[in-house]
Amino acid sequence: MKSSTRLFIEPPLAEDELLKLVGEAERSYVADFSSERRRREALMWRYIIHRELGADAQIAYNENGAPRVLNRKEQISVSHSADFVAVVISEGRCAVDIERLDRNFDRVAE
């Protein structure tokens, strides 16, 4: 059976708009973040997960700190850069990474 994978790459919405779109758990999660940019990124990917999987999708983290959805069969991966949030939702193992086009990759191993 072929696995169904969906990729979303979206710019974060304004923080006040995101706060209206997410639940109390997400608002509580970002309440202590000092950076507005970080709050927007975290709220945005959680919004995408709930938009696509339903408001009852329970987001948690595994032992390595990677996000996962507890009450769904789908697996997720999340990445963000200064301008975009990327979320992949798949029936199998998955990963996503996005970087800015102007990033200096000189220190990245070949």
C-alpha cells in the first residue's frame, strides 16, 4: 500500500490571528516564549496540525524532543526558518527541513 504524505510550507500568520485559531494548550505552551518570532512559528505549526488532523490531535514530544501526535496514526515532522514553517504529515516515517536561501552552508559537512 502506498503511503500518503502531505507537505505544507506556509508563512507564519500574525500572532494575534494565530492566538484566535489555536486552543488553550497551544496558547499555554508558548506563553513563556520571550521571542515573538518563536511564538509565531510554534503556534503556526500547531495550527497546521490541528487544521489538517482535527482539533483533538494531541501534540507531544518523543525522547529526542521531536514532535509527534499521540492519538493519530500519522507521523509528523516540523521545520521552520525566518520566513516559513514546514510540516509534513505521513502514514510512515517522515522528516522535513527548510533553510533560508541566503544561509551560509560552508560549515555543513559534505
